[in-house]
Amino acid sequence: MEYGTLERQIHIEASPEVVFEVVSRPEHLREWWADDAKLDPAPGAVGELVWGDRAHVEAITVVDLDPPRRFSFRWVADGGEAPVAGNSLLVTFDLEPSGAGTLLRLTESGFREKGWEIAVLEEAYRDHVTGWERFLPQLQTYAVSLGSS
């Protein structure tokens, strides 16, 4: 198995504008993904995602913001460093109008570039696959609830 890039695609019955807000704004990220999110959706902005009672905290750096088509950020940097190219994973949400809704393409890359030993790489990749399989349906349900209100 290749552990370089994780890709997923889902259709969401909500407009790209709604889906863009859901993937890029902290008040929405808290509803489907992290327990807390502090983030200014602007290129270069550094924020954080929190799960549990600060049991797991990930720094994130916004890379690209092109409403309502693309939002990307870096995360999973080692040792409390700010996530930048070469020390982190890159997550990109590409949004495309599709019928009355949106086709969301998620790409997460940089696993091999982290320089992890193979066992660590495999475990991290599987953990992220499991995570996105859990959270993307939650994103979908939440975006649909906003799109219909």
C-alpha cells in the first residue's frame, strides 16, 4: 500500500458557499470535527484544533483560501513547531458545484515527507483514514442542515 496521499470525495446537498464556510470557519469546525477551533481563515494565519479537554491539540497554518472553491491548511507538525512545508501534512478541500449541491474533494498529503519510520507512517496514515471516514459524514450532515435552513 502507498502511504503518500489520502484522497476522499463526497457529494453534499448544500451550496459551495455553505460547504466552504463549514470547512473554513471555527464556529462550524466545532460542530463536525474538533471540540474547539481557533482559526482566522486567512492565508498564513496560525490557529489550533482541540479534541477532548485539550487532550489533543494540533496547530494549523492556513495555506490557501479561495472562497468558495478551495481551503487548505497544514497540520501535524512535530514538537510544537508551526506547521510549514516539510514538517507537516497538507489538507486541501476542493469544492465544485454539482447539481444542486457540492462535490467536495479532500486531499491530505505529506505523510512520506514527514520522514517517519515505516511503522509510524503506516499507523499515522491508517489513523487519518479512520478519522476522515468518521468526520466527513459528520461534515456532510452538518452542511446539509445549514443548507436547508
